[in-house]
Amino acid sequence: MKLTRQFIEILLDKSKDFKDGIFIPNEVELKLSEIENFNSIIAQKLSEIEEVILTKKNFTNDEITKQEEYKVKLIKYSFENDSISFYPVALKNYLKNI
């Protein structure tokens, strides 16, 4: 778990200059070659986990009538394209729960 936390913290550090969206979270894309000590085993595990990044609630008379959650994979990566993409908000939420 410690290595997973460190890997996520590296990604969040690399994305700290990107701004989160106001209403809809932004996705960050980086080059894999920018990530020191890229761990493909941890990346594979994280690419299988979904996290909620947005919850849409509909109200009627102050009561929730409908609630929809928008989930994404924690990360997506491709060796062919030398890229990794993720939503920082999803990684931050995941870190809170591990």
C-alpha cells in the first residue's frame, strides 16, 4: 500500500500546476517518460479501480429525487502512446480511503 500511495503522490505532484475544473473535474495527461520509476504493476492495479469524480443530484421540494454518480478509472495509461491520464480529484479521493 505504501508504494501505491507514493506512486499516486508522484502523479499528483506532477499535476499540481493543472487547474481543477469548476463544475466538471479536468483530466490530466502526462508522458510516461516524465514519471520517474514508473511502476507498471501498480499502474495496472490502479487502472482497474473506479472512483466517483462527480455526483449529480436532482431535487424536488428539498428532497433528492435522483442521484447519479460519474465514475472513472483512477488512471489510464498506454506504453504505445507514452501517456498516462487521470483525474487528480479521483486520486485524491482514493488516497483518503486507503
